[in-house]
Amino acid sequence: MLVLALGTAARLLPLIRDARKRYVFELIVGARTDTGDASGAVLERAQPREGWSAALEGAARELTGPIDQTPPMHSARKIGGLPLYRLARKGRSVDRAPRRVTIHQLSVLGSRGSSARLEVECDAGTYVRTLCEQIGERIGVLAHMGALVRTAAGPFRIAQSKLPVEIERDPAACVVDPLAVLAQRRIGLSAREFAAFVHGNEVALDTRAASLERCDEGPTLATLDGRIVGIGRIRLDEAGCWLRPTRVLARE
């Protein structure tokens, strides 16, 4: 599952507060690869010890919570302005500082032969390939990642996703209204207020009807006739409550 934002909607992505991701993935034991997944060259093989699958539940518990991960060389992480994968393709390896991520949930779905299926809910920026290697270390086997399916990204779920053929057949039916997924407070503008807002002017809000939550600093969605037209910040001074535009998304 991949979240796509089109046009001005791309400017709304930073407002999505829930950055967690959920994946179902395959753990393959008995080999270590240079990429950490099944696409890479095998660096080492070793027969996994008996009972490795029985140790998965304990490893999942140990790896739940804050953990450190070193970004793999075959990743888009940049060092010195260059993606690591470009250096890796040249046979180079550089020191990478570990990053702290949080594994919110890690569950074992089943195992068969030399592989197992697991599900993880994690922070954005978590490397599932690295997690597979970490699981292998915990249970004393070589391991890498096989299949990987993202089932959720923030408020979006795979059940809501559309296939390319569906998008091609009826694009409008596949669009998600940003107001359905953004949690920020919102203020509806009149046509006159909208005309001022899109030209960079502050809009006076009626403090007699405004709640204290409405009249404080913070990002606010400005709407007109049920659609987002911009983002602003609310401020309160002696003269009243104001909405100052910080990003205009519509001009008409």
C-alpha cells in the first residue's frame, strides 16, 4: 500500500499526525544477505538451530518498545548528501549512526519450514529488513526478510486502497477527502473572508463565538464550502482573535 498525494494535497502530508506504519512480513532463516532481504546476494549460510520458531514469541517481546537500528547500506538514508545505496552499489561501506525507533507491536502469525510470518506496527523510519536481522540475532540464527506488505500508513488502511485498474477506470471515486483524515481543528470562512485569506490578509474571528481552544496558537485548516482552502495560525491579542494564513491551497 502506497499513499499518494496529488497536486496541492501533497502540501498537507506533514499535517498527518499519525506516522505509524504496519507491515506483514516474511522472516527467512538460515542465510544472511548483503541487502537484508531476499533480493540481495547471500553472504553467509548456516543451518538454523532446532526450535528456532519456538523462540520467536520471546524475541518479539524483547524487541517491542524503543530499539536502536543501524540503517542498512542498501537504503535511501543520506550521508554527505548521497543515498547509502549508491555507495553500496560501488562496494563502499561507511559508518552509520544508530537511530532510535519504536516497535509498538510485533506479533508472530505462524511459521513453516525455514520461514515465519510476522506483523509489526512501528514508527516511520523503521527498517523491517534490519528488524529481521535483529530477530535472527535474538533467536541465534542467520535471517533476512522475504515478502513484505504494508497494510497501514497513518490513518490509511489497505482495505481502503485501490488497484491501478480501479484508479484508471474511475479516478474520482478513488480520491480520499483530506478532511476525513486530518485531525487539526478547522474554521469555515465566508466568501468575503476567503477573498482576504487568499491574499495573505488576516481574518478576524468572532471572539464571542470562539472557544478558548479556537483562539490560541497552532495550525488550523481553513475551509470554504466543505473543502480545504488553506492553513493558518490563530492568534489572540487585545483587538480580538485572528486567523493568519501560512499556506494558501486554493485561489478560487
